[in-house]
Amino acid sequence: MPDVIKHLYKYSPSQGGLLYAWFPSMHTRVDIMLCGRQGEDILLSVVDAVYKMLCRLEKMANYYDADSELAYLNRTASVHPQQVSHELYDMLTFCVDCYTRTAGCFDVTIHSADYTPNLIRSVQLSPQERTLLFLQPGVTINLSGFLKGYALEKTRKLLQHYEVKDALINMGNSSVLAFGHHPLADGWKVGFGQGAVLNGRKPQELLLQNECLTTSGNDSHERKHIINPRNGKPVEGLSLIHISEPTRQAEISYAVFCLKKKRAAVRSNDPVPGACLLYTSPSPRDRQTSRMPASA
């Protein structure tokens, strides 16, 4: 077990074991709560498997790691076509398709030098050769708005493999997977933290069960870390978008946030039944909860 993984364990004859573990990963802190009767050692092995999976994904697709496969592609794909590993190629194909599905509001080329709308059309993927080519210099791909959600989906499959039925995975408070339920509740109650408590009102909460919750936005006026692909400028204002859904779609919350209360449709070819969107803003009249359409 790596030293960076810390944990606490408690056992109850009536409820079984509860393991709480945490470690740094993906430029944030990952918190994991697992419930079950498998025993401490087995539950720790699940945490270890999740940690190793996240390390593998970072080595593959971390934009900020100069030694990652993605960073190498960003340096060389404008010179000639580059072979891409199977998993990363599937990620790139999905994210390029998201540009169309979100009407251009989710764009993985947003951090390119001299970015312009439609720059993503310079990204050429060849499925037969499984190669990537940038049709002009200066293009780079950043998967940061996608990778945590993808990691949650991989975590879900690991939990199923280890037959863990009840778990809560929190990646930096922006991407949460609720699997099954808390030992003393019908699901997992998730709050939005003090950053979402606006005008001294009661914190908003959701009860999640077999769902993902993704959050995008600015939790302070100073933080402007999301770039609007339509104009290349940071999205300003104190507001947050929270989307709960049966599957991870972090890229959709980024896209919806970039729309900033505009009534434009976010198109999805994949049905997302039961998805819920919660928009929080400084103005109470702007705060809203709505159901996301399965398709548009």
C-alpha cells in the first residue's frame, strides 16, 4: 500500500465494516468511503486498485505532465501523424464528438496558442491507423474537463469487480460517485459546501444513489478558470452548475456553465434519464433546479 494513502477503519457487527481513505491524485484530494463485510484488507485492496488506476490515467492523459502520452502527442502531432494507445484514442474520439454534442461549448483545444472557435476541426483522428494529426501548428489538447468524470466511471467498474455495493467517491468536491447507500440511509447525502451557500441561505443538498454529481463554475469572484470556447475569455461571475446523473458526464457541466443561463440546448446522443441540473447564483431568483432532457 503506497504511503500516500491514509485510512481509518471501523467495524460494527450489525453494519459491517466502514473504511474511509484519502490520498492526493489528479491535482486534488480523493476521498473514498467503502462499506461492506469483506474485511479491512479487502477494502484496502479496492482503494489501492483505485489509486493505481488513477496513476495510470494521469500518466496517459495529464495535460500538465510533460512525460504523459498526451503531452507527447501535443508536442509532436503537428509534425506528422502519431500513433495513439487504444484507451487514449477512445477518449479523444469521445471528446471531439462532445464539441458537436454541446454546440461548441466543450472544446478540448481551448488552451491552444492563438485559440479560435472551430480550432478543433484541425484535430484529425484516423480510426484505421489509430493516429492523431494536428493540421496546423500550435494546437494542443487538454482533457482536464473530462478526465475526472472518466476516472469515476472506471472506479465504478472497479467497485463492481470487487463486489462493493455501497461506496462514496469524492474527487476534489467537483466529481462525486455515490454507489448504493450509506449504512444508515437510503443513499448518500451530498452538500455543496460553504462556497455554494449564497446570501447566508441554507446549504443545498442532494440525496444520491447510484449516481454521479459533477460541478463546474466559479466559487469566488476571483476564480476564473473556465474558458468560454465561444470567445476565448474566462467565464466571470460567482455561479456554479451541478448535474446529477446515472453516468458521469463532467464535460456536460462544463458546457452548461459556459452557456451561463442562456437557453441554448445542449445536445446529447446518449440518453441520460433522470439527470438533474442545479444552478446556483448570487441572485435567489436565478437559482434553479431542472430536469435535463434525455436528448435535444
